[in-house]
Amino acid sequence: MASAAGSSNVMLAIHEKKTTPTDLYRPLRLYIASAYSEREAASADDDLSVVRDLRAAVEQPSLPDPSSLEQRRDALLAYARALALVEPRFPISPDRAHVHSLTFTWHDAFKGNKKCALASIHLEKAAVLFNLGAVYSQIALAADRSTDVGIRTACGAFQSGAGAFAWLRESGLAAKAVAAGATTIDVTPECAGMLEKLMLAQAQECFFEKVIAGGKPPALCSKVARQNLNNYETIVVGIFYEEAYAALSAPPLSQHFDKTWVSHVQLKAAQFYADACYRYSLDLHEKEEIAEEIARLKIGMSALADAKKAAKGVAAQLLDSVNKLESNMKTNLERAMKENDRVYLMRVPAAGSLGALPAASLVKPTSLAEILDASKERLFSSLVPDGSMKALSKYTEMVDNIIRTQAEKLQQASEITRVRLKEMDLPDSILSLEGNIALPLDLKEDVEAVQISGGPAGLESELQQLRDLRRVNQELLVQTEELLQKEANEDAQFRTQFGSRWTRPQSSTLTKNIQDRLNLFAANLKKAADSDSLIERGVKENYPLMSILDKRPIESALPSISRPIMSLDGNEDAIVGALKQSLRQLESLGAQRAGLEDMLKEMKRKDDILPKLMAGVGSHDDLFKKEIAKYDSICAEIGDNIVAQEQLLLQIQAQNEQFAAVFNLEDYKAARERCYKQIAAAAAKYREIKKNINEGLNFYVTLQEAIGKIKQQCSDFIMTRNIQCREMIEDVQRKLAGFNFSSSSHSSMQRNASVPPDQSSPSPPPHAQAPYAAPPGGDSRPGYSQPEPRPAYSQPYPPSYGAPPQQPPYVAPHPGQYQQPPHQPPPGHDYGQPAYPGWRGPYYNAHQPQPQQPGPYPQPPYNAPGAYPPHQSNYYRPQ
């Protein structure tokens, strides 16, 4: 791979495949003499010499200067056209080796030590087409992109290179070469597709350079930016690079290319995606959409950071460009975050919630069909009847015109029918009269989704889940506080009993941080209860609106066309019957058109007049007139079908006007539209309430796990304190015993030191030892923390009575979610030191905003203003 830096960016070019000299003259002449005659071989000497010279020119290495590259391009094009004429006349293939001693040898363009030698015209054509694309890339790389002319030249050459590789892939030539036995990776369809995307990416990048850095006036650049053209350009460049990198990362290319070259493509993909985010964020900033601006900048910077980690050996110019872009994005991000914190106070959306960036491609592969067309070449014209081939081409064009014209007529007739019936609201009005009412597809899908999730009738059970989870959290909180209070009371009793001899720290000094956490949990629970009340009130107030969603089927809620109460002549059934009969006739005409179109295609597929042309019976014009007449009958049938349809549509229109007047269709349509709007509004309100309930359930489940962990830590703390208590009692007893060594004094000391059962060195209650006797991997919480058995909650929010529930993957902080503290002391923590220092963050004072602590969990609820306005669209926010 060759690379070079243009006016600002580094681009890549492809080296040509190398070949060994091959003599075409002698093998092809021997074949002509054998298959035709020596006379024909002698007459073809000049053509054979031309082909030999063209092949020799291709064998010569190219020079890097622009004029030599253009000559090289012309030589490859000439040889490619010659091969197009050689292929149908000379059977050169491994399984049809009629041309003896002719083998083509080509080396891999990316790994020169690998080569393929094969008697296959497909390998030769594929290699020449590959080299044509490579030369176009070299022409583009040699252009001076600091000028407008150079940029246009490079952009056009890259598009032509993409056209060469697209032709190699789309024409099936690469697949044929592989099927014939080609073993080098560079001529596979996968490699051709990758190189096509790379060429398009670099062509689009040239256009981007022309608009942004091509010396355009600032006013024009500003106008272009306002129209988002810059951003569209950037994102398409990034998409092309991403597609090229994806192909490079997949077999069979993943192990074939140099790692530095792969890193270049990967970094380019990240650079232009990040640049698209950056330019899109500029437009967002002008619109004061600060939240999305922040999200886009973060996404782009993340893509750059990931790509830079894997970028090894890429050009210094590219790294400099990437670093400059990253610096600009960082500056804008810091500015936007400050403005958001001080002025806008918008909630930054999650990356997954953002839509795709707009994109518009201004480049495409240049078609090489015209310059590769060999129909005007005269090589070997004496070997094949050239006139017959031209005649066949002319006849084929005549047939194609007939097929195309008639197919357009059929499609136009079907579209007219569809539009006219829709304007008359048919056959929907007939179906409604018969009770076969159907919702629009998008509305029906919304209703089905609501009903599958339980519908409005199922909201009460979910509200009950909220109540039960809130009660469980409150119970856990009370139990935890009781554990701490019990330990504090015991400590106070021993302190009173032993006085100054009781020297260990007071419980209140060690549990202050824990108590602060519990107080914060209690405050969060109170706020959550207020949010639950808002949800319940929303359900109650909107239930009359949402109740329509519980109707099954939902179509039963739609109005239907009713027969008139009073009939003047009693001919309603006759009107409906006549209209239905006309609709059935119209349907039959549509089916007939589909059959006629299939007949046309089948006739063309079987229409082969080549044997008649080769036989030379009569003139070509007489033969064409006779053969084309086969299509007259089907063309007449198509015309009759279209005329019959037009007459039938006029009849249906008159019948429908009579039907609408008798059955008062205008009132029915108005009522139906009102019902559609009611259903849509009910579905939207249901989704809003359902979302709020799910946020609440997630909050309670997360908070329950957090309280459970705090409770376990309290149990560990109490266990440690109990052990310290026993050791201190023993120590005090030993000190008191040392004052008197007499037997009586000793007995007296034992009596004084003996403590009644309720005041002696207390061992932890039996139920407090459960966690330490449990096997590894079991429930880590003490036995007494288990509440009374309750019915299990339905998924996905079961109470955390056993192992903590599995939480969904974290995406982004949400005001309605709880953040787990990042630091937890292990069992045996030294409680003589200030406990849980990591918790003195945003939870230490719930009323003062604190910096966010790092960690994998979301923010605690209600510690910062939410991004929602004060209405019932989101209940889990600060009150």
C-alpha cells in the first residue's frame, strides 16, 4: 500500500499486481489454425500481434509520474477490451484447455511472495481489472489536492477506482476467477468490495476537503455549515471507512493485510465519525439543544479514544489531525457542560436513545461500462460473424423496449387502482358494514403491545408491587436501625457498669456514617412514596381514557356503519351487492395484469433467435418482423385490460357515491377518526405511566439490595463489637483479680466480677451467627434479617430476600435510580477508625449537591433536579 498526505489528510493507494511474461501469439495462432484453418490464422496475424503487444505493455512496471500513470491506465483499458473479444473466441480455462501452453501467472498485490499460475481467461481479466483500479488510486494520490483542479482529479480518480473494483465484484468476474482456481486473496469478491468502499471513502474525503479547506470564502463555508452539508459529508466518509474496516476485520481478509494499513483505516473511520458528531454538535449548540450536544461530543470522543488505542504505526499527520479534533471536541464539551450546569439544566440523553446522524453521499462508483465496451473493436472479427452479433443485439434491444413499455403500463394501471380505491375508502367501508373492521397497522401494533404487557387493567397489580416493595424496604430499614440501637444500648450498659475501665470507643462515634446512610435511605423512601402517590393518581385520573385499550378485540371499540333506520325504497342490499360485485371484477382485472406481466418475462427468457441468425435464412429485418409479432397478442390483451379497468372504476365511483349517501359515510368517517385519536392518546398515556412504574420498581429493587448490604455490614460490625466486648471483660477481670491474692479476697473478687446473665459478656444471639456458619456463596445476610415469608413477586422485580437481583446493564445515570456506594469495608474492618470514608460523597448531605462519585452504579434518586417539567410525565424526580 502506498500512502501520501494531501493538503491536510493522509490517503492510501493500491500497488498493482505483478505478472510474468506470457506469449499469447503462438498458442492463439495454433488454436485458430486447428479450429478454423491456416488461412484464417494467417489473416489473424495482425490481431494476434496487437494482443501480444498489449500484453507486453501490461507486463512493464509503471512509473509514478502522472503522465506515465495515465498511459498505464490507457494500456490496461485497451488490453481489457481485447480480452473481452478473446474470451468468447478462445476457450482458455483449466477444464477447456483447447489453447495449449497458455498459462497466466499473477502475484498477490498485498503479499508479493504469493502467486497463482492458471490457464484461465477469468484470472487474466480479473487481474487486469484489479490493476486498473490500482492505477486509478495512484493517479488520485499523485494529484495535488491543494488546488481545486487537483481535488477534482483525485476525487474523480478515486470514484473510477471504486468503479473498477465494483465491476470486478458485481460482474461476477472475481467469483469466476476464484471458481477457476485463483488462490490469491486480492481478486476475491470480498477484497474487491473492501477496496471499493475504501476508494469511495477517499473520494468523499476529497469532496470534504474541497468544501472545508479548498479556499472557499468564510461566508460560503458558513452557509454550507448551516445546511449541514459538512456534517453529511463527514458521516458518509466515516460510513465508507467503517465498511472497509469491517471487511478487513472479517475472513478472508483479516489475516492478509498489514496491521499498519488496517490501523489507518480504523483510525480514519473513527476520525470522521467523531468529526460528524463534532459538526453536528455545532448545529445543536446554535439551536440551544445543549443536552444532545453534550451526548454527541461524548460519543465522538469515545470513538476517537478507542481507535487511538489500537492505532499503531499510522502516519504522524493523521495522528496530529485526530489529536486536533479531539482537543476541539474537548473544549466544546467543557463549554457545553458549564452552560448546561449554569443555565439550561437539561438531562443529557443516553447514547442508545439518540438517532443516527443524517448522511448524504455525494460520490458513487463511476461506471466503466462505456470505456470497457469492446463492441466497436475489430479484433478477430473474421472468426465470428460480427454482423450476426450486432443483429442479435439489435433484436434484443427491440424486445427490451416492448417489455419495458408494457411493464410500465401494467404498473401504472395498478397504481391508479390503488389510489382511486383509497380516495373512495374502499373496500374498508364495505368491510365495516359487514363487521370486519381493522385498525391501521401502526395503531394496531401499539394496542397489541399494550395488551401483551397487561393493559390498563394490569396496572393495579404493578402498583401493588410498588407498595409491597416500599414496605419491604421500610421493614429492612427499621430492622437495621434496631440492630444498631441494640448494640449501642449494650455498650452503654457495660460503660455504666465498668466506668472508666471500659475504654473502647462509643458506638455512636463508629456508626455515624452508617446512620447518615440510613437517614438518607429513609429520606429517599419518603420521596419515593410521594412519587408513588403521583403515579396512583395518574392511573386513577386517566383510567377512563385508557380503558378502551382493554377491549378485546380492539376493533370492537371502533364505530361501524349502520343501516339507515328508515328505508324509503328498501334497496340498500342491492346497492351494496352491486358495489361488491364491481370490486370483485376489479380484483380479477388486477390478477389478470399480474399474469400478463409474468407471461412477458417468460416469453423474453425463452426468446433465442441466435440459431436463426447464424443460419442466415432471409434478411435480418424480415426475421425481426416475424419474431416481434409474437408479442402483439399479449400487448393487445394488456391494452384491453387497462381500458376495462378505467370503465369499471367509473362505474365503482358512481356506485360508491350512492352507497355513501344511503349509509351516511361522512359521519362514520368522522367518528372513526375520533376513535383512532382516542386509542392513540390512550396508548401514549399508558406507555408514560408504565415507564414511570418501571422506574419505581427498579428504584425499590436497587434500594432494597443497598439496604440489605448495609444491614449485613451492621451485623459484621456488631459481631466485631461483641468479640471486643468479651475480650475487654476478661481483661478487666484479670486486672481486678491482681489486687488481692487471699482466698477470701479472691472469692469476693469473683463474686464482684461475676455479671448476671443479662449483663455478662454477651455472645451474639444465635441468629446473628448465621452468615458466618453459612457455606461460601450462600446468603451473606444474617438470619434475623429475614422477614416473614411472602408470596414471590413476578419478574423482573422480585424482592431481594435471597441473592441480590440481577440488574439490567447500566446505560446512563437516571434521576429515578439509586447509586450503590463505591467502597464497602470487608469483614473484620477496624471499627476503631472512622468507618466508611468513601460514603462521605453526595449521600453525606442530601441537601447539598456534591460531585458524582465514580462507580458502576447509577446516581441515587432525588439528589439533583430532574430534566422533566412539573407534570406527570415522570414521577420519580425530586419533589
